[in-house]
Amino acid sequence: KRIDPDYPQMARQLGIEGTVFLEIIVEKDGTVSSVRVLKSVHPLLDESAMAAAYKLVFTPAMTRDLPIRCYVTYPITFRLTK
């Protein structure tokens, strides 16, 4: 399930754009249990990206037909539209 992050108003006003790369721990049921910023753009965007990541739901990774906990690198892109 994909979630669009909130674009912070202050970041919009400052013209901040970019892609935040997150490391996400996906549990056996597909929920997100932990999020860490791997590559930051700006603290305002990082916080918004992390909040959105906790709302994501993944199809669990499988090994030998059993769901497993795994790490995922997940990019969230913020673009201002003109």
C-alpha cells in the first residue's frame, strides 16, 4: 500500500525538493516497525517521509513459504509542481 507524504508548508515556501532514502524494517505481517533516514534532504522533509513510512503496508518477504522480517530501502520523493 502506497502513501503520499504530507509536503510541509515551510518546505514548500523555501522551495525544498529532493528524495529522502529510508531504511524500513518490515515485520512478518507487512507492517513497518522501524524507520531510519539513510539519506537526508532537509529535516522538514525527513520528518514527513518518516511519518508516511510508518503508514505503509507491505507484502511480507517470504523464505521457504514462511513470512520473514526484513529491511527495505525506500525512497520518498518530494517535488514542487509549477
